[in-house]
Amino acid sequence: MEHPSLRIAMLSVHSCPIGELGTRDTGGMSVYIRELVRELGRRGHRVDVFTRIHDPRDEIVLELDRNVRLIHLRAGDMGDLHKLAIYPHLADFACALETFRRQDGITYDIVHSHYWLSGWVGLWAQKIWRVPHFVMFHTLGAVKNTLGVGEDEPELRIVTERQIVKGSHCVVAAREGEKQELMEHYGASPAAVAVVPCGVDFDLFRPIAKDEARRQLGVGAQDRILLYVGRIEPLKGIDRLLQAGARLGSGRVKVIIIGGDGHEEPEIRRLRELAGELGIGDSVLFAGRVQQEALPLYYSAADVLVVPSHYESFGLVALESLACGTPVVGTNVGAVGAVVHDGLTGYVAPDGMPVTLAGKISLLLEKDAGASASPASIRQSVARFSWSYVADLLLQRYHEALGGGRT
């Protein structure tokens, strides 16, 4: 059934969707927003994505794709601000949003916010514009605090998230487990939570012959490559990957770590020191930021993608790797347990301990073992996770909200 086109305000206050992936505040959420709005725009829906100005050179209005605009608004000082430092300026962002809307003569049908800071603005817009507000948190502060890894999230975030959950028309969760977390930690009503998975760009993420990928990257043909892709922070468990790598022996096993703001950031220095202490310093490459268009080369060159995280809302990189035909070994976080088929497309390490990760990785690296599925079969295993499917599910929820129901 064809639905009428919508005008959608998408909020991403703290993180610009076209920022450098793998840096502190730019990761899977930015990929999610970019791919979702592109798919919505192709279907004739008009989407404005609002974020704060990070650089004086930022264009106020930038055409991202067909029917999609990126709009930069002033909220506090320009430049990179810590997320908590943005909170006092959310009212300024809301005012700038309303000023832009009035000057442009727009009325929106839906406001969809991402992360708790944007959710605060989204609640305001829901009240003032009298339209349904959808929110996707991407990570939950209360859940992160139960892990005891890294810095605790402040009570301000937890309280604000609870207010957003209670006041929004719909909370979008990336998996059933997140829906349960929203109910347990925030008292969310089951009827107000929509489970919509993440997607993957199958045109970009596709298998490349391993020999050719390694030739282009200058990687040894006989090396056994363990790959990590994501932000560099304690919650991602990269130390567990290094400890697992050390158990496999320095030999031909190499670890490539993609992501980060630069080689001098404290976490990278800590990880370098740990690799040295483990005796694998020469076998670990910190590749820094890599353009998304180049990621399929790395996925295809690797023997296995490792997701050693303590917590993931979904774990988008696992989908990307599988779409490239490369098996995944990961902790049982996010959707890893749902998208990885044990023994076929990789393995799940239930307890996340380095010894368990090493054991699962070794199963894939054994000469006559490895994933029992071909790259084409591994890719086919995640075929349902297209961005078209994600957009279908969300549009259904949007139109249900506009047709009545919870307000």
C-alpha cells in the first residue's frame, strides 16, 4: 500500500551525520541516520536533518540526497563540545529549530530524534508542533552503568531518558533485548516501543576476492587477519581482543584496529602499551579513521571481524562484515547473537572473556575449519537487513501514529 509523502524532521543534535566515522561521537548512529534518510528521500518523503554547527565553515543548508537536507543550527560555542556541555544549550537549539521552520514556511508531520540530547528537543517539538515524536536512543545510559566499564553516565542523562521514554509517542528499539531494557530500566510501555533493526548497504558492502583486497591494502597473503572496526573507547572491549590475539601467538596473526581520533589519544596509547606488554606490539596496526567506502576492502581482506564489546545497541559492523562475506566472532551484545549463526557464519563468545574469544577465533583460523559457509552464503544470511526493509517498518509506524493511537 502506497502512503502519502511525509515531511520529517530528523534530529541529531550532538553528532553530525556526515562527520568522520570512528571518532568519539560519530559511529553507527551516523550511518543509521544517513542511510535511513537516503531511503526515505528516494521514496519521495522530504527529510530535514538538524544538527549543531561544529565548524564555522559548515554550510547552513546542505543538500545530502534527493529530498534530504542537512541543516546546521547554532547551539553553544562552535567546535567539538563534550556531550554534557551541549545540554545547557538545548533550548537554544530548539529556538533555532523553530526559527528555521518558520522562516522556511514548513510544517512537519513527524519528528524523529536520535540520542537523549536530541530526544529532549524532540519532546519540545512534539508539544509545540503537535506532531508524533519518535526517538531512538542508540545507547541507554542506565544499561551502560550496570556494566562498570568506563565512566558512569550522569544521573542527568538517566532522568532525561526516563522523561523522554514516558513522554514520546514511540521509542524505536533496534532489537527485542533493547525493548526489554527500556521496560526494565525506564518503565516503558510495551505498546510504545517499536522494534526496528538496523540495516546495511548491500551495494557498498559486498565480497571482494581476499587476494585482491589484500593486494590493494598491502597485507601479507599468508597473514591471519583479525579486524576491529569502531570507536576507540573502553566500552568496546578492544583490550579483550588484544588479550585474545596474544593467546593465538604472534606468528602470522595480525590485528588491524580501525577507528579513533588519532594516535595520541589516551585510549590508543593505553592499548599500544598493552599490546607491547602482551608481546604482540609488532602485530597490531592502529589504522585510524578509514572512509566508509574503503571498509569493504578491510572486511574482505580479514579472516574474521571481532566484536569484543561490553555493550552494543545493535552492532552494525557485524552486519557490514557479514554482507562482505567475512565471518564474525563477537560477544553476546546487541544483535550479534541474532545475526551470527554459530559454526556457519562465525561464533558468539557468551562470556566475552579473552580465552573464550581466542577459542572461537581459533576455530575460524584452523587450516581446514573456518566458517562452514561460503562468502556468498554468509552474505545471504543477512539479506533481510536492507535499509528498504528498515524504512518500510518505520513508515508503517509513522502512518499508524498519524492515523491515531497514542499521543
